[in-house]
Amino acid sequence: MQTLTVGLAERSYPIHIGTGLLGRHDLLLPYLPHKRAAVVSNTTVAPLYLESLLGTLGKHGVGIVPIILPDGEKYKNAETLGLVYDTLLRERCERNTPLIALGGGVIGDMTGYAAATYLRGVPFIQIPTTLLAQVDSSVGGKTGINHPLGKNMVGAFYQPLVVLADIATLDTLPDQELRAGIAEIIKYGLIRDLPFFEWLEQNMEKLLARDAAALQYAIAHSCQNKAEIVGADERESGERALLNLGHTFGHAIETGMGYGAWLHGEAVAAGTIMAADLSRRLGWISEQDAVRTRRLFERAGLPVIAPDLGAEKYLQLMGLDKKVVGGKIRFVLLEAIGRATVTGDVPEELLRQTLAACVKHE
């Protein structure tokens, strides 16, 4: 097991990464002093891993309130969030009752938001079971739900007490979900870590084959990158915005296609190709670097062509992005592989060229 730390003074917390962590009561009991917790999961993950977690905690006298939600991005909304509150109130969960998120990014985001808002804040623990959640959404305290007009537009910054990334849970992860997680891993190499990007170029087939050592290295390296960024900029006033590479385009894809039609990682992959293309048109990166970026996503089996929503629809949806400042869309773009920046100074003509060049043409 490896343990990393997200450094946020008195709110710092550990990220434990390893195999078989669901069976490690010692990693959870220190955060459950009142021997009661609510576990939020979904109809896919609960049958696989809830019993194991209940067994681990039950042997030590911890009472569990299970909350099983429907599975899918389309359920990441206020109505489903209400189901969590309903159970917490019905079971008289108190301010000292932690909420444990057992699932992927949707479950983690919703459970965190419920924890931030139920009784104005209760403890929160992350046990991510997808690669994407282990390397990205479980770390950093971004929580929330989707709105019909925009993804993750309602939420709160609310940090967990601990993150348990059990690599064994990836054994049951569908290949498509595994690839979606790799999109966020590639992101770290692109925005700030050229040696890691080069490592990914050399080891992509090992990740796709679920080589345990390669997965542990990639997860730990991704979490270390994110922990450093979050520790320096918790509320995204500066460097943390770089983590949104590909997300301005990607969130437009997810919203425009309907939540769940594209996995988040798939939309980020296509969005990152669009960001690289725009960076090239601005003269910031070479054609060679744009091709190199595209090639790695292709080798990961990720989409590199975005759906054709129409330029006006893309512009409308991107105008609702959280990073819009003074009415200007702000993009995370590449200055080089391993170095990114945020800018709002993008000529509309170049943006429209990217929107025309990077979408699927029937």
C-alpha cells in the first residue's frame, strides 16, 4: 500500500492506494468513532462490494445504513440527491454520522454534496471503485450534481476525511470504463508532467491489460499530481483550473448529447483533442505535438473525434461553463506537452475552425 497526503493544514487527509483495502478495518475505524455510518452506492457496485465493506466494519461493531441509488450519470441530479436525504432523515443520522461513498465519480460527487449539505455538514469518506474516480474525482473535494443546462453547475468544495483506492475493485470494471479513467491519467502528463506522459507512451498496453504494478504506478502518480495542485489551490483560483484540460469542450459534449450518452472520460478525451487542435492553431504547440497527443488517446481506445453538435450549440454550452469570466469562455490550452495555461483570449475564428475540424462529419 502507498499513502499520499493532500496538504490542507488541519483538513489534510490521506489517500491510501493498494490491493485489498476494502478488508482493512484499520484504515476506516479511526474515522468512525461513533460506530455508525451511511454507505452510499449504486445498483451496479453494491452487489459487488457492499457486502465486503459491511463485513469489514460489522465485525468491529459499526452499524451501517445502506443507501443504494440507480446507476448512471443521468441520475446525478437533485431528485436522486433527495433520496439520500430521505434515508438520512428517516434513519435519524446525526451530525457525527459519516457518509461513505462506495462507487465511481457520480456516487462520490453526490455523496460528497449530500455530506456538505446534510445538517450543514457531516463527515465524508471516499472509496472510489472506478479508475477515473481513483485518479481524479475522489481527490480534491469537488462535489455536486448536474443541472439540465450544465454539468456540475450545482455543488460545493468539501474535502473527505480519507480516500481508499482499492485497485482490486478495478477487476470488475468494464473495459470502456477503464479507458475512460485513462483519459484523466493522460491529462496529468499533458498539463504538468512530461516524464509521466512519456511513461504512458511506453506503458499504455500494460494499463489496458490491467497490469497491477502499472496501474498502481499510474494511480499513485496521478493522485500525487492532483494532491500537489489541490494543496496549492483548493478552490480553483489559479493552478487548479489546469485540471480542466479538455473539460470545457467535454462538458459541452456531455450536456449536448444527454448525460450518460458519453462517459465523462470519453468526452474529456475528445475535448482534449479539440484543446490541442486549438493550441496548434494559436501557434503554441507544433503539429507534431498535436499528433503525438492524439496518438496516445487513440492507443488508449478513446474517442478522438467529437460529435457534431453544431458550432452554435457548442458555443452556447461552453458559455455556461464554470470558468466563464466576464462573459468570456476560458480555455485550458497547451503551451507544450507537459505545460498548460488558462486563457480567455481565443479568436472566435480559430475556435470555430477547431469546432469544424474536430467533429464527426457524416
